Amino acid sequence: MLGQFDANSLVTALMVASPETNCFCERLFPDIDFEMARKNIGRIRIEIVEDMQNQIIAMINLQTVDKEI
């Protein structure tokens, strides 16, 4: 499911995540240079990070509901 999002979206959503979560995602997507993406994005408002996290959660919830039907 997360593969549906581009690298910048994933990195943005992980900006305030725990180090463990970041490490997990870096192993999950080895083709994404997370450090470079973070540098390219730079400082970002927390509202933007939360919005991206909510978009990802909404997509996961939507796909979960679709599978239950």
C-alpha cells in the first residue's frame, strides 16, 4: 500500500516518526534515499506532515474496507 505514495510523501510522513519507524521504512524501501529526500524537503510545517500521515492512513483504511466487502 505504501508503494502507492511517492518518495517525498513517505519521507514527509516520517518526519516526526520515531527512529525505529524510520529505520523500518528505510529497510522496507531500500531504493529511496531517505537522507537526501529529507535534505531536499528541508524544514516543513507540522501541519503538512500530519496531513500526509492522514492521507496515508485514509488510504490504508479505504483499502482495508474494500477487502472486507
